[in-house]
Amino acid sequence: MAEGGQTEGRPAEQGEIVGKPTMLAKFEGMLKVEQVLDCLRRIEYPLEDVSVLFRIEGSDQVVDLTTGHVAAGQSLTDEELNAQKAQRGQTLVLLHPNSQQAPGVRQALAEIGHPDTHPEIEYAGETRAHGRPGGVDRHDEHTS
């Protein structure tokens, strides 16, 4: 572990796997992509790190709202999606802010959408794991 117990941002050691910190915000209904990107643009968060998806109600299938196509790895085809005209579901915003960025990103995302509804926002810090004889040695960044 790095000096002072801090590991975030430190390069991976040989044999170490580093999992990015991850934030997932869930909004009821379909949001406009520009609404989401504009709120993150205001806080100068890098937009190339943001995925805006729509999860169709009653399934695990997601549509990439940025491209308007079914996200990679889904069994639903674009043709099936268009036939369903799916409008009911949940907008998901997936991104990877570090622990310093997370509070500002959380606040910006909380301001999106209808004022009477609040998004569910989950955050998991960076994870580091080493494969060792007898198992995996894992260290997770503690988040609040």
C-alpha cells in the first residue's frame, strides 16, 4: 500500500489489478442525454468518461442514449427496440470519478430531473487486488 494508506491514482504493481472507482446514478424515466452531459460539463467533468444508458422496464437490456442504439453485448437488436418503442424504464449514468471529484459529481447529478424525485446514486472507490498463493489480497478504497 502507498504511503499513508493511500492507493488511489498510484500505478499498478506487477500482478496487481486496479478497478476504477465507479459511480452509478439511476433516474426514473428517460432523460435527455444533453441534460445529463450539460450538468457534468458545468463542473468540468470529462465527458468521454460518461455513459448514459436507458434500461428498459422489466429487463436488463440497455440502450446507449448517446448513440440511440442498443448497447454492446445486449441480446436486444435495434430492430426489436424500434418495434417496442420502449419508453418506460430507467436512465442510468455510469462514470468513474476519483474520490476528490465524487462529491461534486454527486451534487451535479442530484440536481437533474424532476425536483420531487431524487436519483439513486451509488459510489464504489478504487479496488486493488493481488493474486497470491492461497487467494486474492484485496484493498478497497473507503468511501462515504
